[in-house]
Amino acid sequence: MISTFETLKKLFNEIDAVLDKKIKIYILGGAAMMYRNLKDSTKDIDVVMGSDADVFEKALLKIGFRKKKIGLEYQKMNISYILERADFRIDLFEHAVCSKLFLSKNMIRRSENTLELPKLSVNILANEDIFLFKTITEREGDMVDCSSLAKGGIDWKYLLKEIRFQCAHGQDIWITWIAERIDLLEEKGVDIPIINQLHKLVEEYYKKRF
């Protein structure tokens, strides 16, 4: 279990020292929430990359990480690699999560550069984008994290804009999943100001398909 972001910085410096080229990684999930004081600890580090996932994986193997067999539940999430070393576990996605939600230019632009090393650039995705990624996964605790993110403050106008962009340029079927998950959050007492707009997007999806 990782309980401080300083621990992650030490790991990132290790990775930087063995990289073959300059790369950028984008952190989402529990590690990003821990950085923003929305979570006390995390058991894994979720990383999404637009390119060079093989370069990152090679560096991790050099510093003692080992590949873990991807189970059925994680195959559905379209994880490129799961790598582990002692208390560290990295879930690495290339381009997209669950083959549906992709790392967009808007997400990259809104990310926060938290560590700039000679070869490794570490960026934290915006809370809205972390929330979005977590609504399409089925891992234990993701709904709890969504609730924490929503209560911590979400720019719902931006979130709706990104959802529409993803529907227009990716696989629009995932809107049915995110709407279902957000309905569950609302049932748990989380205020979702864009709920009506999401339901309209679902209706539009079904009208196009049936």
C-alpha cells in the first residue's frame, strides 16, 4: 500500500534513470487522488499513455518490476500491462481504458505537470477526467472514489463537454454505461447536475442504433 506521494516520486526518479528516451505519463486513479489529498493511500498506480508504453514497460523491468498475468476482470479493462515490485503495482493503459474512453487532447491540456525529470514527465489528470475514467471500470472502490471526487468539487460543464467529445470521436456505446453508473451515484446521495443531459445522450444513442 502506498501512503505518500513522496514514495511515488522516488519511484519515478528510479524509472527516469533507466529510460531510453523522453516520455510522458498521465496518472489517474488512487495515486492522483492521493496527490490531491482526496485519498489516504492506494494499492496501485494507474498510468495512461498516448504512446511509448513499451518504453515505459522496459524501464520498469530494468528496475525489478515483473509482469503479472492479466486476469479476466482486467482483460475487460484493456490494460496493456500489469507490473509489480514489492509494494508497487502499476496498471498501464495505452491510449484507452476499457477500449472505450481514450486519452484526449483536452485531458492532456488540463493535466497538471507534477514532476519534470530529464526523461520522465509525470502528469496528473484533472479530477473531472479521473472521475470519468472511474465511471467505466468495475474495480472495487471505484464508485467510492467517484463519490469522493464529486463531493470534492467537479466542473460539471467541462465534464459534459468531454463526454460529448468522447461520444463523437470514440465509441459512443459507453455513454449507456457511464449514465448507469452516475445514476447509482445519484441514488447514493451524490448531486449530479448534468444527469438530465446524460439521459438525453443515452436517448440519442438508442435512436441512432435502433
